[in-house]
Amino acid sequence: MPLDNPFYSAEQQGPYELVSIGRFELEEGGVIADLQLAVATYGELNEAKDNVILIPTWFSGSHATWWQVYLGEGRALDPTRYFIVIVNQIGNGLSTSPHTTDDPGIAMSRFPHVRIGDDVRAQEILLRQQWGIEQLALVVGGSMGAQQTWEWAVRFPEKVLRAAPIAGTAQATPHDFLFVRTLMDALTSDPGWAGGDYAANTDVADGLRRHADIWAIMGLTTDFWKSGYWKTIPPVVEGLGWETFEEFQQNFTRLLFGLMDPNALLTMGWKWQRGDVARLADGDLEAALSRVTAKVFVMPIKQDMFFPPQDCEPEAALTPGAEVRMLHSIAGHFGLFGFEQSYLDEVDSALKELLATAV
């Protein structure tokens, strides 16, 4: 029986539709008999079907931050001009996930391994079957969404006109693999996890707290903490603000991750560790990236400790015609939350330039 978790409701995340694409075979050999993708759309598809922007989601996230922070009239991601499709990744708690499926064969601890390539193949089927979309004006995503953006550009080069991977790489690094292992160990070491068959996410409260504490250290920069920038961020829950950095940790990172489902986080973590477009070219990253025909803006965040510029820039150099547009946020990787208007202005400027580029 699916577990109820209000964090993943439309009331919390914003409206979305569950769209079935039917039986779906996974790259690792598993099968989801009825794969349902949680999809949010903004704007109208034009008659030529050439105004489509696809946004895949990042680790632990959903469509929520995108519509709250990045979309708007006059912005680069303008729903009055474009048909914007945000697809929640498989296993993220909204699309088919360990705790949401009513298929006992894949529920909870029995949920199969999912790869970045599975998400992209599923998204391609969705777009084609639901709307007859065969080409994308832009694919843009942050973090794990950037991994999916790269996968789209390599796997379906004829379908992607422009691509903007933000704060993410085409090939996961050993550092990322080890970091994510630590995140996952924080969850699975909690006895309440029960091998993945807990009765409620709150059974894994200690594991979720440890998981959140690792994010507080690595997702946010030393400058973020020592400058007191955290004081400027509005509370997640009214009445639960903060006056000290430890209160911010409790009422921001611990609060948010404490609401999430552990198995969903583990499903995404396993996927993140193995993101690698080189799999499409017998392990040869240069050969894989040489397939890209889209105009690509690689957009790292300067102080990001997960996907630092020194990991993103060499991939741009291997991608025909790609350019780097550096982003700046005192928050580092968590700059993706859009805390700073200056960061959002940089994103808008780069995406407007990219969308105006003839291809």
C-alpha cells in the first residue's frame, strides 16, 4: 500500500498531472508496469510545436522551485511565449516512486534501479505521445536536471536545438560518487530505515537529519555561513525563523529534508552517482559529446562544491560550439534555490541569449 506523504502533494509542490506512459523497461533490467510521470506545464503549445522548453528536475526537488523562482512573463522562461514542460524525474516522490506505487512487486525496498537515461527516454515518449512534440527549443535543468539535459543532447541530438546544463556535469566524478554514498549511508544506517520497508518517513527521522546536515555543509559555502547571508532568507514555515546559524540549519535544511521520503532520495542518489553520457559511446566521453548538435551554454556556479567549474569547463571544451556562462551565488550549489536576484539575473541573461541564438 502506498505511503501517504503530504510533502509530495499538489498543495505543497504546485499543480501537476500524473501521465501514464505504460509499461517501461529500465536500462538495468527492471520493469515498471505502469510508469506515471508527474508533469507540470505552463503556457500554450503553438501550432508549429516549435516553442517547447523542457525542464527535468534535480535531486530531492520537483517542479516547485522552477515555477516559483525561474518562470514569469518577461523572463527567459516566459510562459506567454513558450510551452514549458517540467517533468519530475522517476523516483522523486511525485512520478512513480518506491512509496507511491501500488505495484507490490516494485514497492519500497523492491523498487528497481533507475538511470538518467531512463528518465530521458521516458520524457521523450511522454512528449511524443502526449503532444506530438518531436523537437525542443531548449532543454534546461540544474544539478541532476543538468545531467538529464546532457543526456538529452547526446542521446537525441536531432531533437534538441539548445541545451543549458546548470550546475551539473555530463559525467559524474569520483568525488560526486563518494559524496552521494555518504548521503545514502546517512539514511540506510538508521535502524528505522528497516532495509527500505519502513512504515512512514518519520521512522527514518535520524537518518534524514544526518542527510540534511551533510547538505548543510556541502550544499552551502563557507561564505554563506560566515557572512550571515542566511539571515536574509525567509522562513520555510511561518513562525519558524532563525536568529543563529544553528537555528537556520534546524529550520531550513533539517526541516525540508525531514519531510522527504528516504527511498525516493536513495533512488535519485543511485541514479546521480552513475550519470554518464559516455555510456552511449562505449565509455568515450569525447566521442559522446561530439554527437551534440545543439547550441550549448554550460552554466556552472562558481562556488559549487558538487559540480565545480573545473569539472564543467572541460566538458564544454569537448562539446562542439559550446560556451561557458559562469554563474555566481554565495550559496554555492544551493544557489539553485534562487536566493539572490543577481544570480537569477545571470540565469535570465544567459538563457535569453541562448534562446535568441539561431540554430
